[in-house]
Amino acid sequence: MALSTQAFIPYRLAMTYVALTCLLVTSLAPMAHAASASSAEQDPLNSFMWPVHRERFLGDSPVVFDERVIVNAPGFAEDSGQVPIELDASALEVSDEPITNIVAWVDLNPIPQLFSYSPMSHGLAKLSLNIRLEQASAVRVAVKQGGTWYVGGTYIEAEGGGCTTPGIATADNDWENTFGELQGRLFANDAEQRLRVRLSHPMDSGLIPSQPAFYVQSFELLDQQGQQVATLDIEASVSANPTLGLHMRPSPGGYVIGAKDNNGNRFAIGLQP
């Protein structure tokens, strides 16, 4: 019996050790996964507003900071009311997985969101527009593909005030004479058609006392059959007289571009190759 007892005790200790090891590994696995996820989402621009806007605009979907999402902008905004930015995420389009949405925002603007773009059947992941900056800030673009958000961005220095200084409706007495004029051109090659569009509109944000919000809310693109093939929703952080550069798949008959503001005014123009 003594031999039996001596053999049993090490066996019991060994099994206890195995059980504790398994428990420890099981407990640490979620922590390791969380640490890995946290590392993958480490903000390269080190903005304290990233967690807030990540939750607001991207929800609980996976996020990857990706160099293929390129945001070009000046390092310093000489005119905080008219800051040009360009997005190029065309490197993601080599995948068979479609891009379903593109959103952009400015971390420190009082109205953070810039736009939400649905490329749908004809839109490409390349566009440009002018924005407002209230102060120096990180500017983000997130591209959703296959359930994951791929995020790029840049940091722009600025003197500020682009969102809270009087707009053209206050500064220019003649703005009503050109209000609603929609101008555009279509540039075509074998791979794509590039649309350049400018809409005369004050884009008042409503942040200035006694000046109500009055801005363009949306653009839509129709093909020659009148089918909607892409949509772009914008906010008042886009500059006055919004000027857009959109890259589209070729459409033999060109495109019709329509726009609508928050007062119900509608605008449209047709562009042919």
C-alpha cells in the first residue's frame, strides 16, 4: 500500500499542475487577443479623439490602419475655410471584395463628419474635395470592405476658424446671383471617367449666431438609363461652393449628377464624355 500511495501522490500533483496550466492559458488567451487587437488599432496620429470617433463612425466592426488608404492634404492650411484633400484607396480595389462605404471626418472639428460615400456599382475609391478646419487636427478616411474598416489619415496644421467664421452669404452680397449654379466636366480614359463638379452654395454650418444652417446634404450619380450608381452625403464641414472630384467606372452616356440641400433645393447637371 505504501508504494501505491507514493505513486498516487505524484500523479495527483501532476494532474493538478496540468489543470492549473490549462486554466492559466485559457484565462490569458482573451487578454492576449485583446492586446493584439489593441496593438492593431494603435492610432498612428495619436489623437485623443480616435476612440470616440471610432465608436461613432465605425461601430464595433474590425479596424485596420492601412497605408493603402492614402489621404493627401497640405501640411499647413493657409485658408482654413478651403483646405483641399484627396483620397486614394484604389489599392484596395484589386480584391474581389467590393468597397461598400467610405467615411471621412476631422477629429477636432465641431461638426466632425465630412462625408459618407457609397460607391455602389460605378464609383471608384478615389475622390477629392475642399473642407473646413476649425483648428489643427487629424483628418481620417475609413474604407469598408468585407466587413472590415481600413483607415488612413493625415495631420494638418492650421490657424483655425474655418468652421466658425462668416461664410460667403455674409461676406459676399452677390452670392444670390450665382446660387445653385452647378458646373462640371468629364475627363475620360479607357480605365475610368473623372468628374469635376462645382456647386455654388454658401454651406452655412449654423455655428455662427443669427446664421441658420444652410448646406448641401447629398449628391447622387445616375447613369444614362437613370439608374442610381453612387451616392455621396456631405456635412457642413465641407467648404463653401463645394467642389468635388469623383472617379467613376466608364459609362458610355456619361452621368447625371444631382444634389439637394437641407432647405429642399435641388440641382442637377449632365456630363458626357
